[in-house]
Amino acid sequence: MEIRSISPEEFRAYASVWERTFNFDGKDEELEVEAKHHELDRSIVAIDGEDFVGTGGAFSFEMTVPGGSVPAAGLTAIAVLPTHRRRGVLTSMMRYHFDDVQEREEPVAILRASESVIYGRFGYGVATRESSWKLGTRDSAFVVENGPGGSVSLIASDRAREVMPEIYGRAAIARPGFLSRSEEIWDLILSDLDSWRGGFTANRYGLYEEDGVALGYVRYRAKDTWDHDIPKNEILASELMALNPKAEAELWRFMFSLDLVETVKTQNRPTDDLLQILLADPRRLSSHEVDGLWARLVDVPAALTARRYRTEGRLVIEVVDPTLPDRGGRFLLEGGPDGAECRSTGNEPDLIVDPVALGSCYLGGGSFSSHQSVGRVSGSMEAIRLADTMFSWHRAPWCPHYF
């Protein structure tokens, strides 16, 4: 079975594999927008005879890690036709992808999983978690009143296109798991096609400013619903970014103050969302937590050198990697809050880990002790406790970007 990238004129056939695998009909306007931001040189197609039977691809990101950033390959568009399951198509495409990642010298591979049972066998671990929630506006009283400061204004889409990337970029520096967004990605996010609205309005934008300085934004939609002349409108806060707690609080206050609205809900928020602290009655916040970003280290020394560590420490880590055996080995990690160095070593290991455990802990959200309980980590309790302390971080990792 041939595995290769596609040309621009093959994009329609490429997309048809997604449609048949994920059970939807793509519209021409959607494909036109999608094609503009796809990195076609990183696309993957599996061909049986003359037919496309499997697809994949990758985006080139810079990902925030504790105390720094690292190039990361974002796997996307993975699909295999139902007629070709269990024939090695996915495995062949994943090998092609990992070869490409190594050739581009990207230390980390990442993905969002449509089926979470699949990717552990390729060495990916859950590196971030995220929450979706909903709350009735009648239950949205805050523990603090609105104090002096800035204000929220509604802005047009062209103004949003100007200010949102800067705010997002500044927010990205502070939290592990954020991914860089190219100009093409921002154009895709704000393209706002009718077929993407799900019965809601077009995007609306709120901007929080203090003394003319933009410190936060919210992108949201509304659904007009009435029941016997009683308004029961719903707000979907698609993305809220803030550069300080005051901006975040005022943007949420703005969301809950919209006229005729009964419920506000979100798609993707961090597990340590400030709103949980702001609410006078947090029990009323109905939330659901799921896995977010999955990560696997392809170049262990480069990936571990790129981040900072919560405390000074020295560990010899042996990575046993069945999927990419040449990427495993023993590595000496010496790191702390001010920097780190990781290199190959022949010393006896303090810890033995598999790629799933290492990927899960890489951004500071997982724990080696938890993975020890299921056999993914072995070592002395002293070494495991040191690893947990070193790899932890003061903010929960979160990825607000979908790809």
C-alpha cells in the first residue's frame, strides 16, 4: 500500500475519506477554507490500487512547556475507511508520520484523539485535561463585586482579528499546553461559516480594556430560544482569553449579564478555571472533564532540555519505547527552575518509564507515581517522588486549540 503526501488537486478525494469515516458530508465552502490552512507537504494518504483509503497529516506548532517552548508536530485528519480496518493502514501512516517528525527535528508529537483507545499503543499519553461546563445566569453571583478598572465593549470581526492574536500569544507564554497559531489558523478560526454554527448566531466578540490596553477577549455565539413568551436564550462561550484575573472575571461577568439569556456554557476550559473560585455557589456549575492534548516524546533529550523543572534534581531515566526503539535509551536529566540539560548516559537508571507515562507527565499534569501503579513506571519511591516534584508545575497544563 502506497503512503505519500497529496497535491492540491487531490484535496477533495483526501477529504472524502474523512467524510466516510466520521459520517458527515463536507460542504464545498468548508473544504475551501480547510485547504487554505492545511500543510499539504505534511499530509498523509494511504492508497490501495487507485483509491484513497486512509488519511492523516500534521500541523507545525510551537508548544508552550513549563518555562519554555518546543517545536511540536500536531497529528490530524487520521481516518481509515471501514473497508480497510485491521489491515495495517493506520500503523503504516503512523510510521510515515514519525519518520517525518524525526526528519524535521521536532522533539514532541501531539494529537487530539477522536477515539481515546487508539493512541496509547503508539506511545502517546494524556498530557492535558479540559472541562466543559454550563451555568444558569440566575446562579452566577460572584463572591466579589465589580470594582474599579476597565470595561468590556463589543467589537467587530475586523477589530477582533487585530487584537485577539496578540492577547492569545501573550496568554500562551504563561501556560503549558498552548499551541502557536499561524495567520492561516486565525483566518480559519474566524471564518465563521454557517455550517459551523450549530443553530447559534455568528461569532460575537467582547474585548476587555483598561486605559485603552486590551487585556482579554471572549468569542461567543447565542441561540435564540423562547418558551411561551419566556426567554431561554443560550450563550456558547467558544473561547475566553485573559491576561490577568481581573480581565477574566469581568469577561465572565459580561457573559452572565447578557439580556434574555438563561444559560451560559463553554466548550473547553482549564481544569483550574478561575470561575470556580469566583462563584458564590460553585456547586451550581455543571461540568464535564475529558482528555485534551496527547503527547509523545520523539527526541527525549531535546524535549526534556526544552522545559524547566519545579525543583533542582538529577535523574537517570530509561525510556523503553517499543514503537520507536531507536528513540529510547538511558538519559541523564539535570534540571531545575533556571534550566536543564538531558543527554544519553550508560549509568544505571533511577526510573524506567514507557513513552505513555513520559508524555503524560511532560507538561506537568501527570504523575509518575500514578503510572507506577499500572506498571508504566518502575524505580525507587525516592526517585519517583523526586520525578513527581521536578516535573510538576504551578499551573495546570491546558490546550485551548483544536486541530
